Amino acid sequence: MLVQTRVASNGNEADTAAGTPASLTGLDEAEAQRRLARHGPNAVAGRRPRGLIDIVRGILHEPMFLLLLAAAGLYLVLGDIGEGLFMMAGALVTIGLVVLQEARSEQALAALRELAEPYARVIRGGAERRIPARDLVPGDLVLVGEGERLPADGILLAGDALTVDESALTGESVPVSKRPTPDGAGKATDPEPGGDDTPYLFAGTLNVRGQGMVHLMRTGAATRLGRIGASLAAIEDEPTLLQKTTGALITKLGALALGFCAIVAVTYGVLRGDWIGGMLSGITLAIALLPEEFPMVLAIFMALGAFRLARHNVLVRRAAVIETLGAATFLCVDKTGTLTENRMALTTVWRDGKAQDLRDSGELCAAMEPLRTALLASAVRPVDPMDKAIHEVRAQPPTELDGTGAPLRTYPLRPELLAFIQVWADPQGGVLYAAKGAPEAILRLCRMEDDQRAAMDRVVADLAGRGLRVLGVASARDTRDSATAPEALAFTFEGLIGFADPVRPDVPQAVAEAKRAGITVAMITGDYPATALEIARQAGIDTSAGVLTGREVAELDPEGLRELARRIRVFARIMPEQKLALVEALKANGAVVAMTGDGVNDAPALEAAHIGIAMGQRGTDVAREAADIVLLDDRFPSIIGGVRLGRRIFANLRKALTYVTAIHVPIAGLALLPILMGLPPILYPMHVILLELVIDPVCSLVFEGEPSERHAMEQPPRPATEPLFGTSQIVLGLLQGAVVLGAVFGLYVWTLNTGLPEVEARAAAFVALVLGNLVLALADAAEPGTSVFDRRRLAFWGIGAGAAVIVAMVLYVPPLASILRVSSPSLSWMAITVTIAVLAGGWFGLAKRFRSAGASSNEQRTSA
């Protein structure tokens, strides 16, 4: 049977012989590649990444660089060609350095976009594959599950009756139903979104319930979503709160700098009669006052920090969450696939009072009927780990189970009935309903008496106590296929099946690390309480307070739930909506909550949590869109690794911003104080340019690459209300800068008073300022206990070597020395200069070492 559709409205013509839905073979790879070349990638038009021209244009709009260019132009107009050309070259080098760093950020963001690319399950050549959604082509057969977004426009061929949220295209909040059309023939050549009981599916819409197979008709720009791609591309990302705050600060300081520029120029001109010198001094002070590194540092840290997290399998969807990671105090995690290996193995079958271990060789006669029914109640193309485990048992003789055809009807899991039911044609006549699911749901379908339920509960508890995930299995027959609701039938209980899912070997160590870091770990699962307690015990989670079940959560008032949430760390039989109640209770207790989730109904809890964590492999698109970060490997240790990296990024960013504040104090002070005191100027714009060549890479490379603090994961989380850059950091930066300013200006006055020529005094002050800033950067960045020559500090030593070469050229190359109005002082004065600079910049590092040594000795005395 061939599916032939022609779309005249947009030029994307689906190929004839697009597939053979009857045999479900799909396209072969060669044909798929030909169509991909013809139709292009399945991607909606997005914003073009910033290229070099865009980056340069943005940099030239910054006040700092405008002032540099203005100063260079002023020198050229005054006729001092050498100084003007030097200023122009310095400005270009500074701009080039910033461009390189911005380009590095763009490369990191491009890599993140590639990691965040959605995937789709497609049938090609008769085999199911997982490929990037951008590689889909017209004619592909795509499998969609509950909670997934449709990757392209197509027709529903087979599967359940889907419930699809098309509000992204229609604006209607009520989901619509979609019915399969077995022959695959669409009646409309260009169908409109909306309307019930149609087979048409559209890119960007969300499958709320059911699973099925879709024959793709349009991809990329030809889809309904693609037609509005231009408007989507025009939507700009909102800056974070920190970026907005920083931008406002830069604006205020810019206005202040321009005001000072005017005041200094007028004062200099009036008092000294040198209006040109006044203009240059005013520009120098304005450049010195502008902390233009703030936005650059924030952008680079956020981009590279997110990239570092992605390399540890933590994909950041919202940059602001990097700030929050270090403050997390309570971590709520799923059991299956996060703490455990998600490698389900069907190991046990219970029937008629006897439990049989399938790993033992022997007859499986007693287990045959529950296994057969469980297979009939599993997806034909399994995705769920338990369904896969059941199929694996079927593939092993001597079970010889069937269930390889197609069911007549499927009833998916519902909150009110946690059982998956499929209806099959019975060769003996009538239909067979096969059900598997939570034991309590299966027992309800079987309409067991209370005493029978109590007995079965004890059996389930015994199996769950062994760490098994337990499901019930039941069946029912009907004389004909009349679409009877399962609850209306009396099911026959077939038995119980148990799955083993071992705890990941690296989980206990990660849980222990979280405890040392002051983070409470809780497990929230839909599994049986006894199973949850056993897995929690193996993982190292506190089980002393017992377990709280979903039924008990539903019966508690908010105050009662808050009280129990302070003590209990294991939550079992929890429905997705109850996760939200737990998040709210923990937040009310003052916790900073990180919550994992993977299902459609987990989205509210992920949104409500301070840090929503979605599963990248088994999670739904809804969960991923609601989350702040996505685990690419679904492993618990990756979460702890993300917290560790989050703390490192936060600490290093705070150090960098403190350093940026500190370095502008001596630069601004040395530009202003000589004018106020009637001394020869120390700094001219060309000196500031040379300083920027050192400062910019130090801010973005040295601090960003600094290793984690040695005891970072042995400290409690920082308070959630503590800002990244608050009063204490500003005061510290001002203090550090004031010390360097006092030392350098004192050296300058001392040299002048001893009769040293102005050019030598200026040289000594400039060398002291450069060296003092470098030493201060190392003192701020380095943590006690790590070697100063750690290989991860290669960037610092590289910048230091570059700065030494620049200073040497300035002092000992006559043309440069003439342009910068300096002359090399004597060796004795150079030794004094170096000593003063090291002490002025390094005192904070010594203070940190003494404090660290004192803290270590106190810990040793306490432990003794």
C-alpha cells in the first residue's frame, strides 16, 4: 500500500512510495539521505548565531571602547601621530581580545544547542532507531509516546487514539483527539490544526496521552510551525535578573564617569590652563571608572559554565539556575533509572502461593500463564524497561509465548487506575483483556474480598522487601469486542511478577558526598513501600523515619505534611500530583528544593521546585521544557557533580566580580589623585589600554578556569537569600583596591620626593600597578591547599608572562617608552617597586592561608 500526498501550498512535496505502513518497514537509509538533501533539515528557522561581525558591532557600542577610540582620535588630531597610532593599535588589540573571548562563549553556546537538540524514534529499514529530529524527512515512520512533542506534520497510522494539545498552533487550551487512519490516506492536502477525531498531527504540538505511529508528510519550514518560524526567531531571550542588575549598575557608573570626565577636564583646564591635557585626563578617568568587564564576565562565565556542566551530563536550560545550584539543600530523586540502573530483569513469578525464581534452571509451567498474560499486557514495540524485560523472557525458550501481533485496543495508565490493559482477539472466540500494573489496581479489577486483599498485600510486601519491583497480572474475557470499559469486567487474577533493578554502584558514594555537602537526599517513587525502603537503604538514604505513602500524603493537611517532610526521606506510592504537594511543603520549611521528574504530570512539580531536573533519556518533552536542567544520562551522581560544578562556578564568578571591583579603584584613584594634589599625571589613556590587555583575560580566563575549592563539597549550602555580588563582596573589592591604590600612589609620591624624574616615577608606579593587579588576581582566585603552579593555572602564568614582556618592552624599547612617557628606574628602585606590589596585591592571599591554617588546627583539636 502506498501513501501518496502532494502539498502544493508550500512546495514541500512528500515523495511517492513514502513507505509501506502495512509492513511498517519505513524508508531505507539511502532514500532517507536523498530526501534530506532534497528537503533540508527538519528545523524551524531560529535566530542566527552571532558571527564575528555581530560581536564586533556589539563591542563597539560599549562606552569603554568608544572612549578609547575618542582618545585615540584626539591624539591624532593634536598631531602626535606616534601616540595616536599607539592608542589606535592598543584599542584594536583590546577589541580583538574581547572578540576572541566572546567567540569562545558563542562556540560553547553552539555546542550546548547541539546537545539540547531533540531526538525522535523512527522506523527505517524495518528497525527502530533514535535519530536527531532535524534528520527526519517526508515519508518517515515515527513512533510517538505520551508526553512527547510531534517533530513534524503527518498522519496517525496506528496505535491508540491520541489526545493532543494543539494550543501552540490554535490557541485552544482543550486537547483534541486523533484517530488512526489505517490506510494512511489523508483526505485533505493541507489540513488545518484543530478538530476532534482527525488523523492529522502537527509539528510542535504535544501528545498528552496514548502512543502511535505517524507517517510524516511535511518537515522543516513546510510544517505549520515552520511557517511561523520567522516570528519565533524574532523572539529574544530575556536577560537574567543578575544581568539586568549589572546592566543598570553599568549605566549608572557610565553616567557618573562621564560627569567626572567633564568635571576633571574643566578643573584641569581652569587650574593649569591646559585644556587638551584636561580632556585627556577626563577621558582617562572615565575609562578607569567604567567596570565594563562586568557584563563580559557574566556572559562568559554563564556560557562556559553551562558548557562545563554539559560535559558532565547536566544540560542547563536556564542560565540563572547556575546561581541556585550551590544553594540546594534538599534533593528529591526518583528511584528507577536515577538511583538504580533502570536495567529491569524479570526474575520472579508468584502464582498459587509459590514464588519461582526465573534465574533458576527448571520447568516454568507454573509461571507460563502469568508470563503470557504479562506479555499480552505489554507494548508490542517496548520502550518501558519492564516491558522490555518481559519480551526478553518471551525470547528465551521454553516459554514460547505469543503477543507479537497487534492489539485491538489499548487502555493506558490513568491516575485512577494504575494498570496497562490491552485487548486481543481470542482464537477461541471473543476477546481477551490482558492487564498488568500496580498490585492494588489489579486486585481492584479482580474484585477481591478484603481478606484476600490482605493476604495478597502480605505477599507483595514480602517480594518488595527483597528489593523487587512488583506488578500484578490479570485477564478477562468477553464474548465480543464491544469496547467495554475494563472496570466493568470481572478480571481473573493470574499472579505477581517481580523485577530486579539493582542500585547503581556509584550511587552510595554520591549520596554520602551530598550529605557531607549539607544536602538532604530523599527518594520519591511510585513503587511499593517495602521496595522503596530497601532500595533507599542500599543507596545510603536515611530510612530511620520510615516511609510516607501517597495515600497518607493525600490525607494530610499542609501543616501535617510539612511536619512529616522534616523527618521522612522515603516517599512511596506517590502520584505525580503529590510531588507538587511535597515540593510546596519542603519550600514552606525553608528548603531550597531540587526535584527530578520525567512524566507529563511531573511538570507542575518541576516548575514549582527551585531546581527542576528532567531526565534526558527517558523523560518526556513536557518534563524537559518545565525543568531548569536536563540530565543527559539520567544518573544520580551527575546531579551531585552538577551541584559541585555549580558551587565552583558560583565561587569563581563571585571572585571575578570582586576582582573587577578591586582593580578599578587604583586605576580611577591614580587618574584622579594627581590632579587633585597638583602632581604630574600618572596614567594616560595608553596606560589604561595596556592595563586592559592584562585585566580582560584575567577576569574571564583565570577565574573561570580556577579549580574547585578543596572543601567545596564539605561546606553547607550558602543561604538562598545570599546574593552573588552583595555588600560584603563590594566592600572587600573596595578594600583590596584601596590597599593597591595606597601602595602605588605612595610609591609615586615617594619617588618624586626623592628627586626621581617624573618619567621614572611614572614607570615605577605603572610597573607596581600591573604587578599588584596580577598578584591580587592570584590571591583572589587561588584557594589554600592548592599549588600555585597547578597545571590548571597555566592561563594565569601565560598572562603573567605576556604582561612581563609588555612591561619590559615599554621600559626598554625607547620609542615605546617615549610614547608612554616613562623611563626605566634603577635596579634598586625596581626591587622596591616589586616588593611593594607583591605585598599590596598578595596580603589577601596570606590572610586566607592563615585563616585556613587556623581552621584546620581547630578541626584537628575538635576531632581529637
